[in-house]
Amino acid sequence: MKFKGLSSIAIAAVSTLLLGSCGADPDSAGYEYMPDMYRSAAIEPYVDYGEIRGREDKDAKMKISAKVPPFGTIPYYGTDEQEVMLMLPYHRKGHISMKESHGLYGFDLVSTNEYELAAGDKNPYTLTADNMDAIFAKGKSLYTANCAHCHGEKGDGNGPMMTNETYVGVPDYANLKNLGDGQIFYSIYYGKGFMGAHASILDKKEIWTLVHYIRKFQDQEYGKPGAGANLGVEGAVAADTTSNQ
Amino acid sequence: MGYNNSTKFAFVKKCFFDSGLTVFYMKISSSQMFRNLSKWYLSALMLLFLAGTFNSQAQGEGLFKAKCATCHQVFKDGTGPKLYEVRQKWADGGAAEGSIYQWVKNFEAAAAADPYAATVVAWSGTNMNKFPELSDDDITAIFDWVDSQVDGPKDGGGDVATVEGAVEEESSMGWVWMLLGVMFVVIILAVGGVRRQLKAATVEADGGEYNDDMSYMDEIKQWAWDNRKKTVVGIVIIVLALIVTLFLSLYTIGTVEDYQPSQPIEFPHSVHAGINGIDCKYCHNSVTKSKSAGLPTVNVCMNCHKQVSGSTPEQQAQINKIYEAAGWNPEGAGKYTGETKEIVWNKVHVLPDHVYFNHSQHVEVGGIDCKQCHGDMTKMVGTAKVQPVSELNKIEGNIQLTKTTLTMGWCIECHSEKEISQGPLDSKKDGYYDEIHRRLMNNDKSLYGEYLEDGKVTVKELGGWECAKCHY
């Protein structure tokens, strides 16, 4: 009898332990009614390309969830000629040193200093009285999403990342008045100094929109006829920084 | 965190300086001043001197931030080498005197004149800018300011440790419950054993014979037969409870509230979106253009993390995973090696394939804020999770919903509540839905009036409840 009591205690203890260890897997979203309706047969973003419709690709398993379009693919941007011209691949190439400094592997790079040549590039997304408000509004939303955390709401280089000293070295746009439109574009596209390349997250039209918006920080009158003459003048003396302190 | 510290520090510095000034003013205004002219003169001199050093400090800081900081940091190599005590470094390296000043103005000229400066050119592939506009005094002010800085752990914020603590606590609580369960079972069995032994003892004391072969099962059967009515009622109650539980658990199939899978990197949203004020759309940048909101590619992480490498060992361990994935070698100036690795994130918000959901439609066209569905990520300490609807309802400005997050009821509940856009009569607006307002007004006034009975045109009224909108 004694033995019986002991063994039942042991069984109860072991089964309690087993049940207790049956915690839900935190990485499992739980049960599904019909998994074959839940899982896409077609290719969706953020699925594992290692297995599509039962076919396994060992090289891609747990590696690829998004693919680059085939080489030479040109996105369709409609039939508006100006728009299409605007979206054609950027003609300036990054500097060869940007491979190591900005990780531009897979880019066509050159050893000539395209950044200086870019000073002559004019903004092809022309401001007119009609589209000006729309461009600045779009520029503002793009700027808030992509630039303001470092460059600051007012473009003075005092974004939250700077004021809490997480990041250092963001310039005030007021000191960069002598940059050409094309140089601003080039810096956003390929990166400059600590700033990384933004070609992967902004398309060309968006970057040119941002160039307009940044110009507005440098000259309140930018966009109005006759204004902006002091911008993009190579060799122009940058504003005295000490007076801004 | 870092923000608080720095402002506090700045505040203290300011107070200190201001009170210093007040002391001097008081001295000047006292009548002693005329009797003790020499003392007053000394004080004035000191004041001038103090103001002078402060000015040059401020000038150095301003110049550093405006001219140097895009490439140089004080204590860390970046695009350019660190500048802390760089004059000493050059002197130790055997540079000619004044060569570093020439370098700042025109590095090529300095490199041609001084062999040490020539070796500095090879420090990195990127050439330094030329600063002919800086005077020697300016450069001295910059170096003085740089050398006066104090290195210390700068807290970029991060509650990674707290998250780990919470998780650990939870799992240890699980053990406590299990132990309690085991103890409970042991006690019940022990009491049962004692009861049996007592029963056997009483039976034996009465002179009878206790049937020791009777197992627990036999005893239970015997008891159930003796108390038939109670047993039947009990069984009915248990069966009913089981059925209810079964139904309730069937309702939880396919609902994922509170789902928070583990991630390869313990990404603190509260630090990125909260403290550092980075817009959701910067990292999840395809949200305005595509069906999927998108995870940032590693190059987007590196836009900041090239410089931000973490201040605590825990943070550094997490950020090193990004470096490994990006193929970034942070030593010296740092460089990309081109050997990348993949980061395998766990998908959090998974919709079944038979549902079509498009982020750009909701965010760009509908103008819905991310927090309506994803909660306030600026306060989310850890990685993403499916926020329960009760949490979402607490957020100011959110449409109040009742159904479980990410179920169809939840979607269509919002579709019947959400107004497509305001200001139907504002002809200046040219958004997608403003055009719909305009067409409704021009083409079918009675229908438009019907829609506007509750004061708004909802998504539902434009077909937001039609099956084929989302299922096809």
C-alpha cells in the first residue's frame, strides 16, 4: 500500500511538470482554421522564398524575403514625358571611395569627382506658380518623415537626435547656401559624410521635391520670381556661424 | 534620458555662470568699490577674462559644429579621425609646428610641406574639405573647445535591460505556479493516504477486515453509486462547462491579440520613435507606396548606426548584429567590407491570404495614423506586438472599436465609423475622397443627403462593407 501511494504521488508530480512545461510557443501565432487558405500560393512580400508551393530552394531558405527586379527593368511611370524623364536613372555616379565608406556595393562607381560636377545640375522638377504649393506641401511631409529627426523641423540641424546628443554633426542648412541644387540631390542620393545613401527609400522625384523644400529653409522667398539668386553660388561665403549662436 | 541629462547639465552650467555674474555686479554696486579701487579693478579684469574664455569656448563649439562635426567627432573616429588632443597627437608624431593649422586650411599644402601630414592623407579614402576662411585663432578655439570636453557614457536611451528583466520575471513566475501545483497535488494525495490508513485502522479496531485491494478507482465508483443524483448533476455541469470552453477556444482560433514573437534584434521602438523622434515612415518607408509597410533594409539602420554604436554592453551587442548584417567594420574610420548577412525577422501582423489589405490605401489615401491600428509605438519598449483593442482604445484620437484586433469584425467596425474626409465643400482640396464628395454632390444629391444624415460619409457607405473589396 505504501508503495502504491508513493508511485501515484510520483506519477502526479511528473504529469504536473509535463503539463506545466506545455507553455505556448511565443513565436507561434496560434491555431488557424484552414492553413491552406491562409498561406499564399502566389509570392507575397515577407515570405520565405526558400519554399514556394512545396518547391524548396535551399540557397534562398531563410535568406530572401524581397527580390530586386531583373537587371534593366524600368519602372512604369505613366505617359507624361516630363515625369518619365524625371524618373530616368540618375546620370551621376558615386565616387569609388563610397564603396567602403557608404557600402555602395552593386552601384556603378567612378573615380572622378561627380559631386563637384553635380554643382551645375539644375532641378528638373521645375517650380511654377501652379505647382508650388503642392510641391512645398509634399516636401514638408517628406521632410518630416525622412529628414527632421536629424536636420530639425526648421532645417537648423537641431532635430531630436541632435538635441538629445545621440547623434552629432548635422549642419545647419543656412550654412550650405553655396551648394548647388545638384549637389544637394547628390548628397541625399549617395550620402555625404555620416549621412547614408537615401536612394533606396526616396525616388528621384521625391529627392528633387526635398531639394525645393530645403531651398525654402535657406531663402524664405524661394520660388518667387527673382528670389534664390544667393543660392547655389559656388564659392559664395557661407553665413557667419558665430553670429547664429 | 540623454536628453534629460544634457539639459540638466546645461541648466546647471548656466545657473553657475549667471550667479557668478551677479556676485560681480554686487561687488561693483557696493560702496566699498570707491574705497577699494584696486580690488574693483581686479574683479573687472577677472570678469573680462572669464567672459573672454567663455566667448572663445562658445566660438570654438559653434565653429566645430558648423565646420567639423559633419565628419569629425570628439572621442570617436568617424569619416575623419577623432579630434580630442589631436594637436598633442601631431606633436608626438613629429609634425612640424603649425603644420596642423595649415592642414585645416588646406590639407594638400600641408601634406606637401610636412612628411607627417602626408601620412595623415592615407588615414581614409575620403579627402578632408579645405577651410581657407578659418583663422589661426578660430582653429585654436576649436581645438581648445574639443580638448575641454569630458568623455563619458552618453546614454542614447534604451530599456533593453528592462525588457529582459520583465521576461525573466514572467518565466520565474511560471515556475512558482508549477511548484505550487505540485505541492497541492502532493498534499491532496498525502491527505488521501492518511485517510485510507485511518479508515483501515478503524475497520481493524472494530474487528472487521479492511479490503486493501480496493483501488482508488473502485472507491470512486463505489462513492459515485452511493451518491447517484449528485454525480449525474456534476457530470452534466462538467460537460456543459467543457462545451462552453470548447466554443470559447474556437473563437480564439485565428485571433492574435498580444502576439509578440521573438525577434533577432531586441529593437526598442520607444527609443527610436519616442526619444529620438524618428517618424514611422522613415524606417517603414514603403508604407505610403505599397501594400506592405516594409521592414527597413539594413542600409537604413546604418544611416544612423554608422555613428550610434550603443553606450552599454547590452546595446552594443544588439547593434553589433546590425554591423554584422551590413558588413560594417567599425574599427578606425570604419568601412563596409561587402560581406553582408541577412537578419531574419519574425512577421508579427499576419493576415490570411484570403484577405487583401493595402497600407498605402489606408495611410496615404485614407490618411489614417499608424497608431489607430498599431498603438503608440513611441511608448513600446520592445519589438512590435499585436496591440489588443483595449489598448488601442486608450489612445487619444483613435476611433473606438470593440472587436478583437486583426479580425474581420474589427476591420468593418472601423469602416462603418471612419469618415472618408472632411471639408466636402472646400474646392481647393484635390484628394481622392474630395473628388468623391464633389461627384456625389453634383451627380446624386438625394443619395449624398442620405449619406450625410449622420453628418459624415463613411467608408461603409462607399462600399467598405462589400465582400469583394477585401476578399478576391
